[in-house]
Amino acid sequence: MTKVAQDSYTKWILQAFLELEENLPEGLRAELIDGEIVVAPPPDGTHENVIAKIARQIIVNCPDIDVWTTKGIETPRGRFIPDLLTGPAGLVVGMPPWVAADGFHLVAEVTSSRPEDDRNAKRLGYAEAGIPLYLLVDRERGECVLRAEPENGDYRSSYRVPIGEAVPLPQPFGFALLTDSFLA
């Protein structure tokens, strides 16, 4: 595909995505991942339990950090809606639905219907966007992976533990995320 054709397709797919997003039935959400429009149903209860457990621990341990679960992030690989996003208190006030990743601390995904997107495209997109920490709760593999130090389109370091073991979150968090009740 020529550069002109690629640019034309990229603009078309973005426009189609934005139009679709405005007309989705309640409960569905759309993301644009590596040039593909992905529409997902509401997550299952275990997925939501994991997000609630992460959010609660961050809120209790880090009063100056806010947690969001529906903020849209623009990345070089598309437009993602992370399962959980954190940043300084009040960061998103006045922001539009889709924003650059500037200022956010951590993004988290819990695998569901398309786990390879979370393991690959989203990981790379968040790294390319410069989000310092990426936490993946991989339910299929039974593990939590914390990635850090985004550089050259990926994260340079990773810390992997089985679900049930603690994940040490570096500053600005500075506490160990307990994962033993994630799948309970």
C-alpha cells in the first residue's frame, strides 16, 4: 500500500471509529487497535472484581493519585480505553473523552475476550505513548506482569509473578499490590 493510500485509510478508519463510537448501544465500548475497530461487550464479574481490587488498593495507599476506568487514551497504535488508568489527583478535569497519555502514572489491563491485544498491541501502544507503568493481569496465564521504563516503543523492564503474589509498585505508588483475592 502506498503512503498516500495508507494515510487515506488511516483517516477513513479513524472517522469510521469516531462515528461508530457515538452510536454504540449502551454497555458496549469501541477501541481502535492497530487499525482495527474492536467492539467489546461489558466485562465479566471476575474482570470487574480485579479492577475493583486494584483501584481500592491504590485509593487507600495513594490519596494524591486518582483512578479512572473509562478514560480514552490516544496512542500511536490507536485509541484505547484502559481497564484502569491512574494519575495525579484532578488530572482529567476538563479533558475531552480522548486524550494524549501525558501525565498518567500507570495503566492496567485485565485479559478478557482478546488477550493478545493486551499482551502485545496495547503494551506497545502504551509504551510508545510514554506511560511509565503497564500492569497486565493475565487471567489465562494466571500471572501479573508489571512493565516499566518505556523506551524505543516497548518497556525495558518487566516483573512477573503468579496471581496470588504481591506486585511491588514503584513510586509514586510505593506499596505492594496484593493479588491474592483477584480471582476469588
